[in-house]
Amino acid sequence: MTDAWTWPAYVAVLFGTVTFVLFFAPIVVIESRTYGRLSPLRLAGAAAFAIYGMALVAYTLLPWPESAWCAAHEAPPVQWRPFHSVDDIVNDTAGLSLMARLESAAVLQVVFNVVLFVPWGLFLRRFFGRGLGLTVISGAAVSVLIETTQGTGVFGLAGCVYRVADVDDVLTNTTGAAIGALLAPVLLRWMPGQELRRTRREPRPVTRSRRLLGMVVDLAAYTAVAAVVATAYRAYVLYGRGDELPAEAGWGDRAVPSIVAFVLVMLVPTLSGPGASLGQRALWLAPWWADGAVHRSRALARSLCGFGLYGLLDVVSALPPLDDGVTDAAASLTNVVIVVSGLAVLVAGPRGLSFRLAGAQVADARAEAATAR
């Protein structure tokens, strides 16, 4: 019994942590742009929510059934009768002591279904800043989605229906969400929220961590764009043309994705607006020169001293016509650019290498906007 209750928690922690790491860059962008700065407490809250999301999956859908199990078991019927769990508790605990009743599987199942959605109410109400009504309704909607998923065998993907879809689960889950929503202002009063929103446009000190996080966002955006283009090309080859994928990377799945990422993530932001990269914009950073002017040539030169150089080398490493020695050297140099750029910020300060070589300062974009007004 203990293992059945606890092993999904380990799964949730493991995959929740992985999920948080994978979505760290988007989380940084959303938090920075919404609240004006990154709050360690809110980042911890985002990590906790990722783990909680995986807990919902682990506790409601795992373990995944094997084909032999599906063949040996019939699909359980949907339980449509509300409050049948009360009858189950009365029947299963008849004649037991109070402590034995509290420890019975029927009681624990109901309590667990309530407790499982208390964090939903806490997170939606305080971390995401939603109202009481929306928090409760969203909790009910998520519970209905879970029960639908269970009642359809994960929409047919599991091979059979292996969990009971139960209307009482929706009722208890919704109750848990309501309890969490009511307790959130007290239990999570320490979580920053609206007070940060009100000051989001106030300039903040330019720190090493902001520059480094901007680099992380740039690299993540570049990688994501290239991956999307490459995936689209492979899907077209497999399903559009009905061909097999080539054994070696070529223009479609390597060079073109890198070129598109270089243009969209590096060139377009650099040659527009203040000349800041996507990551710098996400962290409210902008280059600034002593004469106050923003020249595209300056911005391009600054970028090519840092992240732009990474993108250019990545494009070179992906070009099929080039000699293997050239592409391998370019690929190796991309790693050097990342390491050197990061170390330069850590050692020399927020300006790092690219701003210093371009003769630029790095400023808070909100301070620049306030000066312009």
C-alpha cells in the first residue's frame, strides 16, 4: 500500500524537475516580462508547479497497462452515481474502530482525491493570481479531463481502459481545489505577485545574472526555432512525400533550420528597435553608446562579437558543400563562443565580451525609455 501511494511521488519529482529545466527559458521570459524581474521565490514556485503537474499525471494515469493485462481484464464501467463513495465508506468500515475507519482504503481514497487538488487551488489563486471562481472552475475542468482520459484509456493510446472514470472523483477534486483557493491568501501570502506587477516598469540594476539569463534565452530560442524547422521538414519528407529520411543531414534538416534560426533569432532583433537580442529584451536589457545613437552597423558588430558569432558558426557547420574539417572546426568553435561569452560576463561584469568589443554599455531598457520620455 505504501509503495502504491509513494512511488508516483518519486516519478513526479524526477519528471517535474526535467520539465522545469526544459521550460526554464520560457519561464524566465514570462516571469521577467510580467513582473519586471526574476524572483527566486517565484522560480521555486514554477518548479513546484511543474512537479505538481507531473504528480497529477503519475497518480491518475500510471502505471501504464501492458498488453497482457489488457487482454485479461475487461474495461471497468464508468461510475456515474454521485456520492457513491459515501456508501462505500459506510459498507467497508462497518464495525471498525474510529482509527481503523480513518485508515481504511475507502476513506483514504476520498481524502487523497481532495488533497490531490488542494495545490491546484493554491497555485491558481496565489501563484497565477486568478480569482476564486476561476480557480474552482478550472480545478473542476482539469478533473473532468482526467476522468475522461481515464475512461477512454488515454483516448485509446493505452490499448484498453484500465482506470475507473468516477464522478465522485470530480466532486472531491473540485472540493480540494476550492479548499486550496480559500487557503491560498494565508498559506502563500509570502509568494510575490501583484506587488511585483505594479513595479514592473521600474529600472533595476544590471547584473551578471541578467546577462547570463539573457544568453540562456537566446540559445534556447535559437535551438527551438531550428528544431521546429527541422521537424517540419522531416514530417514533410515522411508524410508529405512518403519518402525515407536521408541517412546524412543535408540542407533540409540541418542547414536550412540553422539559417532560419540565425535570421529570425539573431539578425531580425539585432537590426530592429534598440538592437538588443531576444534574450536581452526578455530581461529588459539594451545596448547603449555614449552618443546615444543606435546604428545598425554597431548593433550588428556587437552581436557578431557574441551570440551572433555563435549563430554564424552554427550555420557554417551545417553547410553540406563545405569540407568536413571546416564544418567540424566551426561546430567546435560554437562551444568555445558559449564558454568564453559566459566566462567574460562572470569575470568582467555584465558588459561581458560583446559589449566591450563594440564599445557599448549595457543598460536597463526601462531607464532608456524613461530618459526618452
